[in-house]
Amino acid sequence: MKRSEAIYVASDGDMVGSRILSELRNRGYSNILNDRDGLPDIRNLDNLNEFFQYIRPEYVFLTAGKSGGIQANRELPWDFMLDNLKVTTNVIEVSHRHGVKRLLNIASSCVYPKFAAQPMRPEMLMTGHLEPTNASYATAKLAGIELCRAYRQQYGASFLSVIPANVFGPGDDFDENKSHVVAALIRKVHRSLERKSNAVEIWGSGTPQRELIFIDDLVDACLFVMDGYNGDDPINIGTGQVVSIAELASVVKTVANYDGQLVFDPSCPDGMPSKLLDSGPLLEAGWQPQFELEDAIRLTYDWYLKQFVTPAPPP
């Protein structure tokens, strides 16, 4: 991407979209269409089409769509599926209609089958049943991946999909009913710290393994892929390292200086038993993550404190 070319981030103000915009500005891109007045309603096809016809984006990042943790996915499967289908089909269709040079669709690692062999590779997509707790959301994300492939196959469109590991960082959603694992653990541990509780209860057995990626690393990888990757298959974005939920909770406990007990509730669903991505193609192309897990969680915790915790008044 040239610094003067028109770039549009189809975002809901979500963490990934917001951080992409911030990094584009930091790197000197001067024609970011989100900085203009009159942004479209991306769920309204006519409104979005009018915007593209008038503004003519050349590069599009697609990050929008409802998302959340296990509880939200279980309670709102229709909302998650329909919203993500609307956003995905609208943005991809209008991008093709108006000759967008390149589109990057940010998917989710939950698109892989529940019991996929580890590490997971793109050729494993749609080879088995999805994790039931987020199957609706994952189906919509799979549709986005396949729609990009279809436009690429039929029209030669340069529409790509990336599949990131579990993303976390400043700007994450800490809502009790919507948060993903890192944000949920930070909120739970900090509240137990505030209440001087000697224990914090955590959903599930603690045994599932997750690969995590800090938001700054994900954004850097997305810009790297947008600039240079040109394969036909989706590309995974991960660090190559996994951590169990119990180990992750222990790291959060250390960062927060909490000395209570971590109590796991195996009666609550665990989700997929393991999610490790094969990010070999991206790493071999020259991209590398920069943030260690504990450092990244500390940055996230510090941001959480600044945003949501009222400082105690001076004595």
C-alpha cells in the first residue's frame, strides 16, 4: 500500500479495527477514509454501496461483526451469526463491485473443527464438526473465508483471509457477558483483589490450551500480509506458543499481585480442547511476533486499570 492510497477499515470500533486505524496513522498513511465525515452503516447494503461509489476505497480491512466469549455465544447464536453474515457479505460484495485492489478479511480460529489435529492448518477447514458453543459465529466466519475464495477463483479478486489466534490487549471488551478469556480473567482476578477475596472462581477445568496473540502483534501481521502475501489459502496468524487456561490464569494472578486461590469449575463448558495454529507460512515469509505473554498481559492490565478502576482518594 502506498501512503497516499485510499484505505477503509470496516470496523464497529472493535479492538482490532481501532488498532489498525491507529497504526496506519502512526505509519504515515494519509488517505484513511475512516477519518472523513459521513461513514456508512455497513449493515445497510445500499448505504455502503453509495459510500464506496463516492469515496472509492482501494484497500479494505474487514474487522466488524459481533463477537464474544463462550457465554455470549451460547446465549446469542442467532445474533452472532446473522450480524457477521450481513457485515461480511455486504463489505465483500461492495468491495468487488467497486474494484477494490485488495481486501483483508479477519476471521477467527474458532472456524477450525473442534477436534482438529494440532497445529491447525487451513486445509483442515470444514473437515469436522465445529465447537458447539460457538458454531453459529464460526459458520459465519467460515462463510467469509469461502466468499473471499470464491471471488478470488471466479473473478481473480485479491481478497484474502487471515485466521488469528485468540486476540487480547488494550481496547479489549471487558464486559462480563461478552469478554474473551484474557479480559475475563483480568476482570475476575482484579475484582477478587478489590474485594480482598481469598479465591477467584474460573469457568471450566483449566485444562484447555490456547494460543494467544497481543493486539499490536496481530495488527503488525495484518499490515504485513496486506502488503505482501498473495497465496490462495487463508493464512494463520499466531505465535507458535500455547498456554493452558490454568497457566494463563496464573500469569494474570502474578501480574495483578493477587495472592488468592484459583478455583476452577469443571461443570462449566471448556470450549475447544486445544487451539494451536500452524503459522509457518507467515513466519517463513519474514514476520515475527514482538511481545512476550507476561509483558503483553501487563500492558493490558495497566490499560484496564486506567479505563475501569477509580483511583482511591488520598488519605
